Amino acid sequence: MTACVSSTHSPICRNRRSQPAPVSEPPIIVIGGGPAGSCASALLARQGYPVVLLERERFPRPHVGESLLPASIPILDDLGVLDEVKRAGFTVKLGATMIWGADREPWSWHFSETNASNPHSYQVWRPDFDAILLNNARRAGVDVREGCQATGVVFDDAGTAVAVRCRPADGSGSETELPARYVVDASGQGGLLSRQLGLRQWDDFFRNLAVYGYYRGGERLPAPDDGNILIESQPAGWLWHIPLRDGWASVGAVVDAETGQQGIRELGPQRFLESQVAAAPRLAEMLASARFVSGPEVLRDWSYRCQSLHGPGYILVGDAGCFIDPLFSSGVHLALTSATLAAAAVTSALDDPSIAEPAGQVYQQLYYKEYGHFRELARLFYSSNRTADSYFWEARRLLDNDPSLTPRQSFIQAVAGQPARGYERVVLSHGLAPAAFGHSVAAVESERQRRQECGLPADVPLRLADGVMLQRQPVLADDRFVWGVGLITDGHPEGLPCSALVAQLLTRLNGRRTATDAIADLCNGMDAATIRQIEPAARQALQILYVDGAITT
């Protein structure tokens, strides 16, 4: 028995439908062939559903966002493309190196410190990486239509998505309407459905703009960090340097949107980017012998979240639903994670229409949680860079009385419940976090340490902590959502899935029973062999939840 099962693992789908789809059945239509669209369409096709993917461009096509996180590796493995990614010769990424905060010397953190199973990821060349994923979708049976631009989604009188309008992207033909059994919007930052339905909400804290291009022939960081992304802050913002294969490097500057627009008007994009590189001493030194070979490009639309990620017959994935500042290289990870969850939600909705809305809600909460983790971490890290006295950093300073989240909530959302990604604590320790946030970190961790050292009280009645509750909800089981039980806590407002036995055990904690009494009552009527198996697992589950603060005396 396990206490709680992860709700964000990556299911692999292998033709679980009992019967192939009838020929006359409309397909699932996926809009967009980037990582989110390719992943979702492949998983759905493996379930036996007919899937049509509409992609405006013809691959390979250029795209920024080359730095992957280890959390993407298991999903790539599930998709069956990891060996192909390994053979592509992409730069191996062991971690990240930063020049940020009080110490202007470079400092590094490494995935191996907290992720033994996946101690590295890759710096990928996106035209090739995205083509690998799209071709994998083809092999899974997806009808991939490149050069086909989706122009809108058609809804029936009940508000259900029933078709997608599209046309040749080169203007060579007229618009047509394709019936759809379900619509998956993976249209990226263009956000087809978010624009059509008015769903996008901009994040005022990250009022940024990025200018980026590609250099060749410069220096890398010293080994073993030569494959790391370098992030260097400077008075006007920060810059990235991502070492790619064949001596190329992706280089970008993140600045205030208004400042960037003015600088681009005055200098032009390339000279403006070069002026930002010159303001970052370490990066400028690395690029002294490099030549500019491609770009520049400007990204003006920045951080946002759609107010809803699903509805009758449709779901939004990847950048079509949420986009956050790229400080921690979260883009591809969020795309693949949301696509995996979305495929499970669509499968559940088509198999059992009664679970469609609740499963969509859980999908949305899980995606918001993952997005919120990176948002809070970036927000706190921006705020902690107090060595730069400039408009950019002052405008992104967190006040201790910020009403959007309490310091405790910020800490829990950014750090708690994420032990596998422990770099959060490393990066925050190099800044000067707001005082209230620091106090919250100390208080939460001190209480956890105390509970860990004292252990689960043996003879004191236990109860669920204030605000903690059990609720019936869809939970992820392999490749779909099924009805189960979730535990609502500060760290898991979306509901942490619980096994049936743990849920039964927690219902017995009413402030009048001790752990021993509750376990004895749970085991009442079981045979001796079962009790020997159940008792230690039940006690371990209670210990974990006690340390996390979900149950208390």
C-alpha cells in the first residue's frame, strides 16, 4: 500500500480501446505540431482514436526554447523517442550556471544533486527535436497535415466544439471545415482558442520582452559545466547562453517590455541585443570570438495564463494554455507534461462522458499547479536579486505585503512538495529573498524538522489539519482518469490522490483516535497475514502526512 500516488507521471498509451474507431467517427483534431501537439496526438492515436494534426508550418522549422529539464526525459522515453534524441548529438546538460544575486562569480547547480535517476538533460536544436516528435506522431498513426493553418473552432448551439476551420497556409486554397470529435488546442503562443474565446490573462509581474539570436564559435563554460545554460543578470534584465551542437549557441536578452521596445526602435534588434550582451561581462567574454549567424528574433508576448483550459469538446495544452518567463527552462517540460495529462483527460471524456467535466477540472488544476511552481520560483528569484539598483529590478521587487499570495503560500507553491527538483533551495539561497518569505521558509522547515525528529505520536489522538479534507475526484491511473479520492492540502490544492486504504484510514482520524487505534480499526476483520502487510504501510503513510502537516494532534 502506498500513501499517495503521483498525479503527474507520464502514462504510455498502447491501444487500450477494445474496438477500433468506426470509419465514420470524426477524428480528434490537434491544432499545432510542436512538442505539446505531437505528444498529445501520439498518445491519443496509440489509444486507437483517429487523430488529425494541423500544423501551419512545414518541418523542420525554427523555434526557440532549446534547454530541457530532466523531468522531460521519462516522457520522451514513454513516447519511444529517447534513443533517437540521444543519437541526435544534442549537447548534454548537467545543470545550470548563474551569475545572480550578491555573488557575481558564476555558481552552478547540478541535476545529479537531487535527481539520481535522470542526472542530465539536453540542449536541443529545436528544428530537429520537434521534427523527431512530429515524426513519432506519424508513426503512431496520426494524420499529420503540414502547411495547414487552423483558423477557428466551430461550436454547436450547446457550446460544444464540433469542428475546426482550416486553410492552406500558403493561401493556395479556400477555407474548409473539418468535423471533430474533440479539439486539442496546441497552437502555442498564438493561442487560437484563447483569442477566439477571450481566455488569456496577462501576468503584470513579468512585463518582459526577449530578443534572441544565434552565435557560432564562442567559448563555453569550463568543464564539467560546459553543457550548462548560463544565466547572467545585469541592470537592465538578464541574458541566457545555451550551448548547442556544432559550436552554435542560443543567446537571448530578457528586458522590460517598454524598455526593450524603445531600445529596438532606436538601435534595431541586433544592435540592441549586442548592447545587452556588452552589459553582461562574463557572457561578453564568452562571445568575444564568436560571430552572429542567425536572427535576431523578438518575443513580445510574455507570461500569461488562460482563465480556463478546457470546455465541452476541447482542451488547451502547452503554451496555448499557459506561458511563464523562461528563467528556469520550463517551456518544453510544461508542454510535454500538459500534453500527457490532456491525452488522459480526453481519453476519459470519450470513454465516459460523465467524468469529462471533473477530469477536465483536475487536468486544469494539475497544469495550474505545475505552471504556478515555476511562476512562484521565478517571481521570488527576481525579487531576490537586490544587488541591481535599476528600474527593471525595482519593478519586479516583491513587497512583503504582496496580497496575491502570503509568503507561506509562496514558499509552499515554489518549493514544498517538490523534493526531486531541489534546485529551488539552491537558487533562492543565492539571492536576498523578502524578509517575510525568509521567515516563512524557516518556520515551515523548522516545524517539519521537529515533526520528523519527534516521530508520529503513538498515544495522542490525531485529526486532519485545518483546511485539509478528503474529496471524491478523478485521479490519474495509467493513461486515463478514474474516480478515486484526493487529499486537499496547502501543498496540493488540486487534491493528492490517495489509495483506498489510506483514505479509509484518514476517515478514522477524528480527533478521538490515536494512530494505533485508527490502524487497529482499519485492520478489524482482516486475517493475520494481511494485517502484517497493512500495519507498517499504514503507519508509514501517517508518518509522511504528519511530517507534511496534513494531520495533527
